[in-house]
Amino acid sequence: MKRTLIYSALFAVIISFTGCLTMESKEYTFKLKDGKSGSGRIKYINIMHTMDSASTPETEYEDLVNNYLYGSKPEDEMLGVKNVKKRLFEEDNHLCGEITFEFDDITTLKFFDYDGKVWAYSLGSASLFGGSESFFSSNGKHGGENMNVIFWDGNEKEFKFKTTVAQNDKKNESLLDIWKKKGGK
């Protein structure tokens, strides 16, 4: 497989997992247009601060905004993407984030094309955009716990999958109130 890019962060909504920021789940959508080029969308659901970290929720929120939302950290870590757009928003009483982008070659984003017959994406230890993610659902076929890979037919042009990251429990605190206090910015 071509050089696999390991992303340790993506706009705290695409969070770099410094050990203080996490989220409940991520939803990925990739659409092919011509050949291996296309567009992508990653939605980060319920962005939270880990309560047992040394940093404060306010500090983590500022890092999220300065380095990811308004900074270039996602672009720096996602080689091969262009026309990147990022936003934070409230949905179902959770702080969510979204990044949309275009790419010239989906294989730079950890997809593997097996002779045009099968597409595959590995959710292994070096999962796209960092962190420890567990498979939840997909429009493809998941290989199971022993083969943490998603497969799609080679003719498929849209790849969707959802992963879980962290539970919304007493160890984590939503950043929604801070976002609201800052005027939704």
C-alpha cells in the first residue's frame, strides 16, 4: 500500500487528542468524482474535555479554536486535501464539528484500491485523524474484530462509516457551554 498517513489530529473538531479533548463519535463520508479524486466530510459529534487531564476545559477550547478551527493544523496534518472548510455547531444539545475538503487521490487518506475490484479502509491502530476509534456502522462490509477493515465493491463511489471514540460519562465534560458562552464562536 502507498505510504499511509497517520493523522494525530484534525481540528479539535478534528481533534489531535492531546489527551484532553475527545468526542463521542465521528461520521465519515467520502465521494469519488473522477478516478480517485473527490470530496470528503468528517463530522465530530459531542466534542468533550477529559476531566482527568491537567488542562482546563477553557484551555482546551481555546486550543480547539485557535489551532484547528482558525489555525492550519488540519491542513498541515491532512496532506493532499484542499479547499478545506471547518465549523463548530450545536446539534442535539452537543458541540459538534465538521470539516469538508476535496482530494486528488483518495489513497492518500488510507483507502486501498485492489485492482478496481474492491475498496478497503483500515480502522487499525493508526486510524484516520488519530485517536482510538471503534467501528459502529458503514455502507460497506466490516471485517469484524479480528480484521478491523471496511470493504466496498470496486464500483462504489460513496464511502460512509461511523466510529465511536469516547463515552459521554462523568470522565468527560462537553464543551458546548463554553462555546455558547463565547457566542457560538
